[in-house]
Amino acid sequence: MKLPVKITPSIKCERCTMRYKVIFSECPHCKDKADGPELEEHIENYHRKLKANSKLGMVFLVITSALAAVLVLLVLV
């Protein structure tokens, strides 16, 4: 029997806006990145991935809604 995953608290980094676990003393995502264009590119990539993931979620939501509507119509007929 698997035990539930332990939830560890996280902190939002003020430099890169990503979240990291409290057990780390500094953000593992941006600690090696220098301020300037390198950090800005990292932040833009992160936000681009978030946007792409939300679009994918909307596609799955639309597909699920369409399948649910078809299922309801098949049951009613």
C-alpha cells in the first residue's frame, strides 16, 4: 500500500517567479543565472511553458465536454 505523498512547503522566488521547496537555501532554478538577458530569457521561457500548458488544458477540457455531450445525447436517444 502506498502512503500519500508528503507535501512540502514552497517559496516563490522573487528573481525568477518560480516556486522552490523551503529546504533549499536559495532558488535552484536561477541561482546559476546572472542578472540581465540570461535571467530574462529564463523567465520568458518559464512563462511561455505556463501558457502552453494552460492552452493544452483548455484543449482537454473542450474534448472532454464534447465527449460528455455526445454521451448524454446517446443516453437520451
